[in-house]
Amino acid sequence: MLDLRLSWLSDLCNAQLVQQGLRGLEKESLRIDPKGQLSLKPHPKLLGSALTHPYLTTDYSEAMLEFVTPPYSTNWEAVQFLCDLHTFVIRNMGDELLWSQSMPCNIPTEIEIPVANYGRSNEGRLKTVYRNGLGYRYGRKMQAISGIHFNYSLPLQFWEPYKESLQSSKSIQDFISTQYMGLIRNYRRHAWLLIYLFGASPALCKSFLEGSNMILQELEPQTWYGPYSTSLRMSRIGYRNQSQAALRISANSLEEYISGLGEAVSNSSPQFEKIGVHVDNQYRQLNTNTLQIENEYYGSIRPKPPADSTKRPLQALAKSGVEYVEVRTLDLSMLDPVGVNQTQLRFLEALLIYCLLLESPPITVEDQKEIDARDLLVAEEGRRKGLKLPRNGASVLLESWALEILSPIRIIAAILDSCDEGYVSAVDSQIAAVKESDLTPSARILANLRETGMSFIDFSLKCSESNSQYLSELALSSEKQSLLDELVQNSFSEQKILESETKLSFGDYLQDFFRR
């Protein structure tokens, strides 16, 4: 079946259709002072309102910037806009720097991580209280971990001929959603490969962990590391902690996904009931449900609906179906100034198309256990020579399985190269990294740490300084400068309007919000 779909895709017209898909990036970065300490300053005024600016906001912490690009038809445009945003930010944040690593800078205590503040409007307070809840539930340090999200969609004009090629009788909306959910299942099955190839967090500052740990060794007095680790961000001490381990959100259909996530945002958790909601005249969390809102679910990939400010995400998915997917597996690439490069994105795009074309049977409970085990094994020991991964009740060498997957992905890359070159080269780079693990980002970072004798903090600070210097010297066109200046002013005006229109008490606003 895959061969037939690859044959269909190889038609030049169909290849050109695929190329017209949209790509967007979301990147998180901590602000730090010149000594590498977490910034305790408010979100810089010169960057606009974090509540209403479309491209420059904050994530969990007041010190965690989030850069958001619009959707573009090429990876180059998305990366270029991300570069422009970085240049603008660095020129407007004084002597502060952007932390280049996914794992946080030196943070002595949890309470020193400031929660993001979005002002006095009910919309702003909701965002802050939600983040308070994350801190109470999972700890503030975990929320200070940064990453890159890649948003991807195929063009609308792709789907009708693809539907015809599969002889599907579904409505076009149902067909598109079904295909995206199949892509998501296959991505879950193959996410371990991205963790191996692009994991870039094999070490961390000892301040991140309190006391001893079971999976890391001491590299030097201030640094823990995993000798074969690829992504501590995706390990048991990162996002993939035990707090949501029992949360199984099925992607076997859009209906099952909506139902599973709907239960999680509706059913109270005894564990979170102990925290309380409104305690001592302060909101600790939005509610006591397993998830306060849909965004709390830490999935490696999410189906996303068309933007609709009048509906909650699950309502929008139920009404309008899946419009694009959000990939959430990527670490910040600290050796790249903006944390990601076009080679990574070209490979990721080819992988996503492979996940779409490949047959995608339902994921059973046993399948999901293997998926979780693989992801953790690769995150914590992915570069161990001869490492075997669980697959269908047996085990297989990581290298053999990776090369097996990369073979059809290279065929897809060759098809994409007929319209825009660089895809085969991107895949070949990953084939080389599979055959020689020293070429992976995680291995290169550890090699740098060993060669320099520097601590994780000092080496990361050096990279942060170098990246900030490079980005500050990039040219910013007068048109782009004017646009970003205008967006800053507009964002303050929009926040002011929201605050002036706030009439309901926050408690009443919350009730209305959750009744939607």
C-alpha cells in the first residue's frame, strides 16, 4: 500500500500540491541575566503585551518568551521570520540574553520562577491562574523546560485528489480528519527516531534536580549528564514525568480523542482536589479536573482545529475537524542561533508525509506501552551501542529499525526535491547520524562539554552569548522593523480595551468560560 501511495505522490502535480502546505514555528526561550541566572524582571515593555501580541508572548513564566511565526508555505520563510523576531527581541531587552538550551539555567528554588502575568483582564487572569495550577501540579521547574513546536498542514487542494486515489466515500472534512489522525498515530509510533536524531539535552544543571537521581551521572561538580542520553527534556525527569503517565488519550479516531480529552478536562482528580481552587483569597488553579484545560495535555503531537475564539479547542475540533498538526518533540538546538534549522524542518516534513502515507492501524493498549517505553529508552540511552527497542512484542536494533524507516522517507524526500531542493540532503544527514551516533546533537554537546571542561551552565551561557551576538547583528528590513514596532503599540491598545471591557467578576467569568 505504501508503494502505491508513493507512486501516486511521485506524480509532479501531486508533489507540487504537497509542497503548498503550511508550516509554522513556536519557540520557547528563557530570559537570563548576563551571569546566566533566570531573569526576575517583568516581560520587557518594548516587546509589547504578552497577552495580545500575535508573535511575541510568554509561556509558563514571565521569564519565558514564546516566539510564534505565522504559517508560511516554505520552511525558509518560517525560519527567516523566527530570525527577525529574535533580532527584534535581542535589540529590545537590554543586557539580558536568551537561554539557548531546553533544560533550564541555574534556578536555586522553585519559588524564584515567576509565573507569567497578563494583566487585569479576565482573559489575562485566566492565563495566569492556569499557570499557577501547572506549578502546583507539576512543579515550576518542569514548566521552565523549553522546546520547539512545528505546526504543519497539507493544502486543501491536496485532499480531494488524495481522497479519490484512496477511493474514500467519506465527506471531505471527515476524510481530512481521519487522515490526520492516522498521521498522528504513526507519528507516535516513530517519535523515538526524532528523539534520537534531534535530542539536544543530554546534560543539565544540578540545581534542576533536588537530591540524588537514578538515571544520571556527574560530569563535573555542577553538572548531571546521561552518558548515552539524547533528550533529558523527554525523559522521566522532563516533560514525560509520572504525573500524566496514566492519562491515555486515544488517537484511534477524532471522536475517541475528543472523548478522552473531554473526560480529562471534565472529571475531578482526587490528587488535585487536595490543592484547592480558591484558597486564602487566591486562585491556585482553574479547577480540580485531571486537566484544567485542553492545553495541559503533554502530547508529543496534537490535532489542531481552525482558529475560533468563540469555542473551546474540543468544540472546534468536533465542529470543524482537524486543520493541522502541532509537533512537540523537538529540543532547542543550542548550536543553532534560533534553536532550529532548515535541515531539521525538511526532514521533519518528509517524516510527517511518510506518517500520512503509511498504513495506520489503531494503537492498542499494549502498543502504547511499547511506544512509551521506546520514547523513554531513546531519550535516556539512545546512543548506547547495540541498543534494542521493543517492537510488536519482540526487540529490534535501533540502528536497523531507523534505517528501515529512513529508506522510504528518502524516497519521499527525492519527490519533494523535484519542487524544492534540500530534502534528500536532509535525510542523508540523518542516515549518517544513525550510522554514527557521534554526529547527533546530543553527542556533539557532550563532546564540547568534555573538551572544554566547562559546566553545563557555563557552556550554555557561552552559546547563549554567541547566539545573541550573531542575531543582534543581523539586518532587519525597515518594513519588518516598522511592522514589529506597530504590533507592539497595537498589542498595548488591545490589552487596554480588554481590561476596560472587563465587567464580570473573575469567578463569574470562569463559570461562563467552562460552560462554553
